[in-house]
Amino acid sequence: MNLSKPKLQLNIPRNLILIAVTMFLWGLGEGLFIFFLPLTLQRWEVSTVVIGGILSMIGVVMTLVQVPSGYLSDRLGTRPLILVGMGVGIVSALVMAFASSLILFTGGLLAIGLTSLINPPLNSFVTSLRGKWTVQRAMTFIGAAATIGGILGPMIGGKIADTYGLDVVFRYSAGLYVASMLVFLFTHRAQVQPEPEPETAIQKVSPLKNLRFLGLLAILIVTIVFLSVPQQLTSMYLQNIQHLSTQQIGMMGTLSGIVTALVMLVLGNLSPSIGMAIGQLMIAGFALLMWRGQGLVAFFAGYALIGGYRLYRVMALAYSRSLVDQNNVGLAYGLVDTANALAMIAAPLLAGVLYDYQPVAVYTVSLVALIVTMGIIYLFMKKKRAE
């Protein structure tokens, strides 16, 4: 028995519990405003194309930081980079809270993209602390904690926005980000190495030389674009086209958080390939219900399926971990998160163009594309099993 690894009940390492609490608070702070970003930008009377372009710029920033963050986490350690990202998040929330112009608000919003530098080191940190848990089990546990934190966020954020204004929402977010950082400071500085686990016969080389890994990245970029497109402007679609209130939209976000947390906890031990397929099917269902749904029940049901996006991303990370050795985990995660970020550059802009052409086109085009990508994923996984 490794006595240097403090554990709580259910054999969960102490550090993993602290990280879960950290991400709970962070998710709560993010949940206050994340669903209302298009509505916030709409205050400055800009077009949907401009809104989509601004949201795409977040993806540009995210793309630039992922690989350097992953590389540095392998060399310098994960904890310092996580703390830097948290500090950036606090500053960005404060800037957006007190911004008096679109330019200043956009600057704070783009800084939110910088906080994604947390992802590779955090995923590496969690992987190193998972003990006998599988990678996907540990990641879905932390992901569920963040999602649970976001369950009340949209509903509370919608209420605050309706009562005091959208700018006040960001002040509460900044406070929750500070609390999240304080909890994380109690984690151990020394990383605990995971116990050896059975490995497949796959030869593990550098991620940049691994053709299978690079093929996975290409598939992820295309797939995540169309997993993300139908979500980008849905708050505007529901308010402007379907005439729902901000609070109703916030309640839908709360429902999606509840279901997402359950999905992450219940399906966390699935094989990554099956989890990825389920995630795609859930977002396809979301797009279908937004397109063809009638009334609140249909829209609530659609929002309940948004958790497929987070499930897909976590399972994709777990799948990528099986293709690299331990010394390159941070770099591999950074590359996968770069693929996610590249998709996030294209998704908001594409959503803005489609919405400007015809609002429902956001959902019809995404639905067709997801059917195609599900076929591509199936062929990719079939080839892997054959090998």
C-alpha cells in the first residue's frame, strides 16, 4: 500500500477531492454567465456575424496556449500553470463586469480563452492522481464536479441578469473564481505517480510522430466543430425566435447541467470509443429538438442532451492517453485541446453565418454533418480494432 497518498472514502485520493471542489466552484462561476454571452454582446447592437466572430476569437486564443501549456506542464510541473490560468480567469471576469465599451468587454472575453491553458496541466495532474481508476473515470469524476457546480449557475445567473443586469453577473463569477483558487492552494505540490496499469501492444511514440494520434486529431477538429455549432447561438434563437425569457433559458442550462453530471458519473467507465459515439448521438438529438421541437418541453428535452459535448471531449482525451507514454501526456493533452480550440474558432463564426442566413440552418446543417462524422468515427475505430 502506498501510504504517501492520503485517501478519503471510496478510495478517492485527497488531492482528487480538492480538485473536484475547485472545479465545482469554477464551474459555478462560469455557469453564471456562459449561456448568456451572446445576449451580453447583443447589448452593443452588433450583428450575429460579428457576435460569432468575437466568439471565434476566443478559439484563436485557446489554440495558441494549448500546446505550450501541455509542453511546459511536462517540464515545469502542472500546479504553477493551473494557478496562472486561475489568476487570468479572475482578472477577465472583473474586466467584463466593469467594461463600459464593446472593445473593453471583448478584451476581457478573450482573456477567458487564456484560462484554457489550465486544461492540459489539470488533466495531467488528475491523471497522475487517479490511482487504480481508469483515465476516463478520473476525468469524468472531475468533469462531473465542474458540471454540478454549473447546475445552479445558469438559473442564478439568469435571475441576477433579469434583476440587476448582465454586468453584475460577472462580479459574482469573479468572487467564485477567487474561492476556487483558494481551495486549489490546499492541493499537494508534489505529484503522485500512478500505479502501473496494463498497456496494449500499441507502440507508443511521440504524439507528433504517431500517425494514429494525428488522425484522431483531424477527426476531432471536424467533429467538435459540428458538436459546437448548434450550441453557439441557441440562447439568441430561443429568446428572439421562440420568445423565451432569460430566466427560462437559464433554467434550461440548469437542467443540462444536472443531466451532464449524471451522464459523466454513470458513463464514466465506458470505453472511450463508445463514450465518443454516445456523445455525438446526444448532440444530434439536441440539434433535432431545437429544429423540430415545439414548446418548452421539447426545448428542455433538447438542453438535457448538451452533456454529450463534454462526454465526447473527455472520452477523446482518454482515448488519446492510450496512444502515448507517460512522459508525453501533457503534450498529448495539449494537442487534443488545441484540436478543440481550432474547432472553437470555426464553430461560432460558422454558427453566425448560418444563423444570419436562416436561424434553423444552425441545426439542420449540424445534424447532417454529425451523421457523416459518426460514420467516419466508426470507420476509424473499426480500423483500430482490426489492427
